[in-house]
Amino acid sequence: MAITLTERAARHAERFLAGRGVAGALRVRVRKTGCSGYAYVVEPAATVDEGDSVYESHGIRIVVDADSLPYVSGMELDYAREGLNESFKFRNPNVKATCGCGESFSV
């Protein structure tokens, strides 16, 4: 299943990538961490490696490595401001639980 961005997330991703001198590709992956097991990492994708899956949503390419794909397949990324804080929000149908601080998740 594809990974998608909301329009708001795509606009933010475009600014995020332009500010780093990278055009149009986000890498989304998971890493082991936290009390629930996994955390999301969103960073510019400098390359597309063998085994990566590439999706496009609202003109932004999303690159996912093979190890992360089972954890993020079907996910939608949104972007929200809450008071002074702003960040990507992950709507992931694979998540079974999140930690109390919201920084990590389990599947």
C-alpha cells in the first residue's frame, strides 16, 4: 500500500526540502527506540537505494526502505501546528499502541 501526504504535509515538505537544497523527495523510515519500540524518521532522500519503494503524493516523492515498509505501509502523513509546536503527524493503520509521550509506537 502507498504512503500519502495531505496537501498541508506536501506544502510543508516542499519548504522543508527547499530549505535544505534538495528537490522533492522525503525518506520515511522507522528506527528502534523508545518505550513502545519504534519511532518515525523523516529526512531528505539524497538517493534511492536498491530495494527502496518510491511513492508520489501531491508532487512529493516518498522513499521508504524495505525494512521500514511493513511498518508504514498505508500511512498518511499530515502536518499540524499546535500552539507553538509544529510537526508531521502520522496516521498509521499498522500501529497497535503508542507510548505516553507520543514519541514511539508498536505494531
